[in-house]
Amino acid sequence: MFTLAEENYLKAIFHLENDYGAGVSTNAIADKMDTRASSVTDMIQKLADKKVISYQKYKGASLTKKGKSIAVNIIRKHRLWEVFLVEKLDFQWDEVHEIAEQLEHIKSDELIQRLDLFLEYPDFDPHGDPIPDRNGYIKPTEKKLLSKLKKNQRGICVGVKESSATFLQYLDTRKIGIGSSITVIDKEEFDQSMTILVSNKQFFITKKIAENLYLKTI
Amino acid sequence: MFTLAEENYLKAIFHLENDYGAGVSTNAIADKMDTRASSVTDMIQKLADKKVISYQKYKGASLTKKGKSIAVNIIRKHRLWEVFLVEKLDFQWDEVHEIAEQLEHIKSDELIQRLDLFLEYPDFDPHGDPIPDRNGYIKPTEKKLLSKLKKNQRGICVGVKESSATFLQYLDTRKIGIGSSITVIDKEEFDQSMTILVSNKQFFITKKIAENLYLKTI
DNA sequence: TTTATTTTTTAGCCTTATCTAAATTTAAAG
DNA sequence: CTTTAAATTTAGATAAGGCTAAAAAATAAA
Ligand SMILES: [Mn+2]
Ligand SMILES: [Mn+2]
Ligand SMILES: [Mn+2]
Ligand SMILES: [Mn+2]
């Protein structure tokens, strides 16, 4: 059995490996977990002893098969609970992450299996992130960052990369959400800022915004 | 904010005060929490510092107003989650306690308010225990232990005192549940054992069983 | 009212998960 | 190929929450 802290480390390492490739650095983990590098070293040594990561001093950490499976299961729980909170309890998509951070650590396989059924086996969470199935399989989806699109290209918003409340609220005020159709009207070579069209309105957005919106191009 | 361990102590002290009156002994708490008296002493000293219990050395502990309010809120969460598990996820009444022990510590007032609404403001949990309202008010209910009934008296089962899986499963095999009509056919003076009638069947039950079933007499 | 027993508290130690400060290793510059 | 800087690990502390063993206080017996 794994402690809450261990589970959070495994989840963080999973996301970092996913985003930047295998061999996650101590500092990268410390950054993501908002903790100190020395604390991370202690923990990854413990996780290596437990065979859920492979690790050599100074060389970074990678999840083993077992570690990956634990991480994916926590992510599955997190996303299912987010669906529950939005679909059943009528929370907004910017309100659910913190609560799901707690709920993801509830230990009961039966609970999650029944929750999944109750929610009618959803494929995506409220932020467009795929929900792993009970075997840990994550259906691959083709999605592209808005920042990769060129002038005149168009797509449907299928997800957000960051899901902080502030970013989600920013999107709310501009009526951008999962399912929104987005067209690049203009793109500035100099700073990668864009003018986009969303439901008949034009907005100016910075590179940072465009780098956090996933589209399915059409 | 209170830790998981602190919350569990407050809840235990609340239940002990409820069952046996104010001034809960160190050993009683140790027993209920399945821990050592020395650990309890440490914790009640800390809880006294935090003003959630009043405590003098060697004299036992009692919840303050603040402590009671925290305890009742945890109990409210526990029971609401149990309703959720049974009513929405189709768990059996003997399967929910352990999961609710975890869920009761999730911190979000908004979550509980919305869960309460989603469940349509239930008054009782699956074991017949009353659910405190958001102000901590517990509606008083008249219920009597089956062991207090005399020969030929009758009642409706409205709750169980113990809610261990083994006891609940024992009741299941005899088709005794919340709402069952129970009649005392005979009562043995010597050992307080009883013969009872439940849905046209007679059962022999020990004193211990009769002391864990709550009835509303009619 | 002494003595014995039970209850409670204290003392000292352990584990987990943190931290700061110092040492060490690796990577980057010159 | 040295020197410097950055990243990582180690050393030593701390706080929470638990334990055992011993001391102290309260109760019960004699
Ligand atoms: Mn989330
Ligand atoms: Mn999400
Ligand atoms: Mn329960
Ligand atoms: Mn219950």
C-alpha cells in the first residue's frame, strides 16, 4: 500500500515523463510538487526501494511498470471524481480540481468501479482529459495545441493543458470551453500572439493562452 | 484546520460522551481507537491546547462547543457519504462504513452542501442513524433497544447500534433490516435471550443481538 | 489507613515527510 | 583542461503520531 505522499509523487513523475520524456530530474519534481530538491531525493530513494521507479543517483527517475500502473489508477480516480462533481453535483469546471486532489486518494477498487458505472463510463473529464479504463489503458486522441495552428486554420476545443481555476475562469469570460469552435484569424510572427474567432467574437490572445488550449483540427 | 488523526479522536470522544456521558476516560478512547493509552494522552493534550476538548490530568476529556461542532460535522459527512454509496452506487449497507471512514475527511463545505442536495436531504443513513443538518442539529428520535422490550411487545426496526459488517450480514441472513416489524414472542429471564417474530418467521436471538437493534415501539 | 491494583501520564524511541545548510557531482564556461 | 556554476545528494533538525517501559496518581482491597 502506498501513502498519500507517495501517490502524489508517482502522479507527478508520470505527468512529467509524459510531458518531457523519461528520466525526470529531481528539480523538475520539486518544482511540480512545490517542495525542496532534498525532500525529492529522499522520496525517490524510497520509491526506488519499493520498485515503483528506477533511479540512479544524479540520473533522474522513471516509473517502472508497477509505478506507472499506480499513477494511472490515481489519475483515473481523479478524473472520474471530477466528472462526478460536474455532472452530478453541478460544480463548475474550475471548482473541481482541488476536491478531486483529495478524492483521488480514497482506497476502494469497488468504489471506483461503481462510480464509473454510475457515470456511464465517461471517456473524458471536464477538462477534456481522457479517463484511463480499469486496466490503465488510455485511448490515444489526436489533439493539437492552438499555438501550433497557422493563420486561417480552424479547430474544436477538446481540452485544456493547464486546469488552474484562474485559467479556466479566463476562458469562461470569453465563452471558450470544450466544444468551442476556434479559428485563427491572425497570428503575429514576432510574439506568437493570435487573434482568434470564437462564436462570432474576435479575441486577442497571448502565446501562453494558445499553448494551453488543445484543439482537434477540422 | 484539523488533521485526520485529530478528527478521528474528536469523533470517538463524541460517540463515547453520547453513549456513556461526559468525561471520557483515556482508556475508553484508547479502546475505541484501537491505540495505546499513552498515545491518547499525547493527543488529548494537543486537543486541549487547541480548545476543542476540556481536559484536566487524570480527569478525562469532554468536547467543547467547538470540538462538538467539528465532530458532528464529520459524522454528518460520514452518514451522507453512506447514503450516497447505498442509494446511488448500489452498495449494500454492510459495505459502506469503511469507505465512509475515508470520505468523511474530505474537506469542502461546498461539496457536502451539494451532496446533501443531490441526495435530497436525507434524514437517516443506511443504518438508521440520524444525519445532522448543516448547523449540526440532530433531530431527536424516540427509539428503544430491542433488549428493553418485554414479551409480546412489538416494534419497527429503525436502526442498528453496531454497524460492523459481520453483524449486518447476520441480520441480512435473517431478513432483518430497517423497517422490519419485530415481535417479542418469548424472553428468557436467565440470560435475556429472546425468541422473536420477523416476517412470519421465528428466530432465537442472544442478549447481545437484542442490545444492538433499535426499535420504534408501536 | 496502609497496601495492592488499575489507570494515567511521562520518558525515550521510532517512522514518515518535511526543511536548511553543507558537501558532492555533473554540466557549462572560459 | 581548469574554473565556475548549477543540480543533486547527504547531514542534521523538526513535527506529527505512534509505541514500550517506567513512574506517578487514583482507586480498590485488606
Ligand atoms: Mn484535475
Ligand atoms: Mn481534470
Ligand atoms: Mn458508518
Ligand atoms: Mn452508518
